[in-house]
Amino acid sequence: MMNVESYRQYAADCVRKAQGEETPEDRNILLNVALAWLRLARQTETMEAAADDDVGAEDESGLAADAADDGTEEAEPKDDAPRLAS
């Protein structure tokens, strides 16, 4: 997977190329591509920060705040599922 710095570098490259374009239309196209790269960089940063927050949400036992899906929890029956008498 590519990284945020690469995305920003691609954006800078687009801006440099846009400066050399002769027509406003061509400049706008390249500047819009640069904006898209910058948006991707920001989205990637946001996703990485959220993933880091999830890792930081572990409690003292080392387990995530949400129960680990290790198959030890009993599933609640759905309302439309038949219930067995105990």
C-alpha cells in the first residue's frame, strides 16, 4: 500500500506540471488531480488514526474493549428463531 507522503508528492508533481500547461483547462485538470491526491492523503491519515485509536482502546487485560470473537460467547437467539425450553 502506498503512503501519505507519496500521495502528497504526487500532488506536488501535479502542481508543478500544471504551472507549465498552456491552457487554463489543462492547468485545472492537473490541479484537480492534485486535490484528489491531497484528499486521499487526508483520508488515509484519518483511517490510520482511527486504526491507532482502536489499538489504544485495549483495557488492562490486553483485550480489546469489544469482546474478542473467539467463539466463547453465546449468541443471543434472534426474535424469529424458535427458543428451546431450559
